[in-house]
Amino acid sequence: MYSGPKKLWGALLVLLVLPVAASRMEAQTKNLFDSSRPSLAEQQAALQKSSPAAVRERIPLEGKIDRSSYRLGPGDEVDVSIWGGELYESHHLFVSPEGRLLVPPAGPLEVDGMTLEEAESRLIRLMSEYYAEARITLTLVNPRVFRVFAVGALHRPGSYFMSAVDRVGALVDEAGGVKPGGSRRRVRLLDGDRRLLKTVDLMQYSMKGDLEQNPLLVDGCIVEVPPLDNYVLLRGSFTNLSGSDSVDLGERQRDQINEFVVEYLPGETMGDLLGLVGGPDIVETVAGGWLAAGEGPGKTRGRVPLTRELIEGSPEKGAVYEFPVRNKWVFVSGSVNQPGRFIYQPGWTVGDYLAMAGGPGNNGSGKACYLRRLDSQAKCGAGDEVLPGDVIFVPQRSRFYEWAFGPLVTLVTGIIVLSNR
């Protein structure tokens, strides 16, 4: 009896709901294929730019990147440009974690480990069927950043984020530098599986600028600084070394002397080591050539000339090689009017420094003076050459006349007085 009205109300409800549902479906379908909305690639790029993890600072470069040697890897930011007539397209892309470039419309391109030149050649072949007459270029926009590890004798060993244009030395500096007792000459560059890639001599790089001894880092690599092996202690003035320890020479505090622990490699001679450290500086070293004071296990300390045999021979492990440093001053002492120290002037003689000191005093000898150099002393003349650190000593004049000629003059005077009586 009531089935008719119920069916009528159900039909009316379906007629009301169906247009609303159809309208919503049409809107969703329209939005899905709406060309005015950003594409999936554009949405992904926008997401990367807005993500804090993807915001990358501009990496400082040491110079122009070599396209024939730079190898692409996950995270590299590149630009693919297509040029031809009125056609121009540019795609800003990242190398995926799998080492691929997703290049529209061709699709994925394997580029991991390829140089920029190799990757561009492969890209041109891939895109030629889509752009037959166009010019296609691949440009590195920003080098990738990856995690590397610094271990061994470093002040701050650990993991660091470095870029593909950073070198081994940059990671060592980032890790606080090499600790005392660590080797800078046998730094090991390992891959992520701890396979040796290269043994690095950072001293050769820092002293001579040899880039082969400071290679680029690779993704996930390990830089290991081992302890010192063969080393000597060098004391003196060396062009390529810096740092100083004060020492007391005699009774007066003179110039500071530098002291360095330097590692030598198997097969190196003393001459090789001195050539590496840049010294000793002849201008700063004592007169008479280089002098070395060597000491070691069972070896008595003493001054020995740095002969050709010593230069061409192997250093002695743990030995001390000292190259005494000249003082920057010349000292004038004894019976002079203005004793003191004077700045060394190349070419000046004993007479020049005596003149600066006001000459011999009333009791000073005008004929004899002495020149003290290192542990020796000898008579000198006014024209003798003076070297830094020398001491010119003027003795007192002989007082023989006071006890010999004095009584004699009194006697002669007495005789003359008696003869006149």
C-alpha cells in the first residue's frame, strides 16, 4: 500500500545526488589533466627547492673544473640544454641516488662515474632521435656533497660532509689537522671498502704545490693519518717551515731557534730532506758553511761540518741535526765609549762597528782588539769582515807605564836636580 510513495522518494533522492557526484568527478578529472597545473617534474623540483635538506650553499672552487676529469655522481646538479633555431629547452636535473639522469623525453641515462665529456656524448646519442638538428649540452651547475671519514692521528677524527671538488688536505684541515706524532707524508686515501686508492705526501703538496700529492676526495672515502715512522729533529732556520722554541745561548738571550720533527721516506737522503724543508738558510747559518750538531742513540753530541757525504747519505732515525742560527746583532764590548749591540749590516767591518761604538775609551787599546765567533776568539784588525752574532772586544790599554816609567821618570828627575846643585 505504501510501496509506491517510497519508490517515488528514492527515485527523487537519486536524481538529486547523481548530478552532484558527477560534477565532483568531472572536476577531479579536469584537475588531473589540467595543463595549467605544474607537472610532476615541476612539483618535484619545487619540493626539492623548498626542502631545507636540499638547500645547498654555493661551493667555493679552486679554479675551472676540467670536463675531461670531473666524474659525475649521485647528487650532482646539472643542466641539460637543447638549442636549435627557435627551439630552446632547459632541464635542471639532479643525478639520482642510483647514478641516473632522468632526461625528458628520452628517459633515464646512466652517468655515475662518467666524466662530463663522456656523459654529454652519451646524452647527445640518446637525444638525437628526438632532436635531430638541435645542439645538446650538459653543464655542471653545482658539485655534489657527500659524507667522508677522517681517521687516525687527527685532532678531530670523524665523518664530514665534503664536496666533489675538495681535496685530501681540505679534509685533514677540517678534522683539525695532524696531531703531534702523526705523519703528513704517508696519508692514506681509501675507498668505502678500505681499498687503498693512493698514498699522499701532504708535505710535498704544501712545500712545492704538487697537486698529485693532494688528490680529490671521492664519495664515501676514508682518509687515514698513520703515526710517524722514520723521523729526525731539525733545528735551525728553514724557508718552508715555521714555528720556534726559545733557547738560551751563553749569558744573553739571543734570537729564537726553530725546532721541527720531520719525517723522511725510505730512500730519501739528507739532501732530499733539506731540499723539501727549504734550508738551512745560508744567510741565517753560521759562517764557514753549514754546521750540523748531531746526536742520537749511542752518539756523542758535537759540531761536524755538513759534508757531501752527509748530504748524500741517509738520515739517522731519531737523530738531531742542528744548524746554528746567526744572531741578527753584532756586539761591541770592552773599553769603548758606547758599548752595546748594533744591527748587523752586510759588508761592514770591525772598524765600522768600533766607530758606531764611539771608538776605544781612555783606557782602551787603540791597537789590539779581538773577535769572538761561536766558541773561538782571535785577534782582528779594523778591516776584518764581521758576521751576525760576532762580538768585538776591545781590551784595556797596558798599564806598564804606570809602574815602570813612573819610577824611572822620578829617578831621572832626581838625578837632574842633584846635578844642578
